[in-house]
Amino acid sequence: MQMGHQTALRSTSDSAGPDASAVTFERVLNTEEAAALLQIHPKTLQRMAREGTVPAFRIGDLWRFRASAQHFLIQE
């Protein structure tokens, strides 16, 4: 089984009540996908992630970028 898209878990509160909760999945982009979205070179994006210029996190040696954060950067 091959997973085409990566996602991140985000717990959210549901308006149905204080005990109700839901788990939603947010799209997570790899370096190449995020760089293409931002129209910059992947190495530039990795450098920006190391410097803290763009929000990102590492899984092992690989950088990952939340899609929602990248859409925010595009709108600026």
C-alpha cells in the first residue's frame, strides 16, 4: 500500500459539546512540493526552514511543511 499524500494530525474541539472532539488531517508537503508551490528552489526553501523564515518541521533528515502555512506565505 502506497500513501500518495502525507497528512498531520490536528485535534480540534467540536461545537457539539465539551466532551466531543474530532481529529482532522492537514496536508503536509515535502520540500519539492512546497518549493514548487512557492516558486523557489528546494535548497532555498530548506535554508529558509533552517533559519526559521518559513514554518517547517523535520522528520529525521527530511523537512516537512504544512500546506496551510504555505498558502499563508503565498498570500503575503
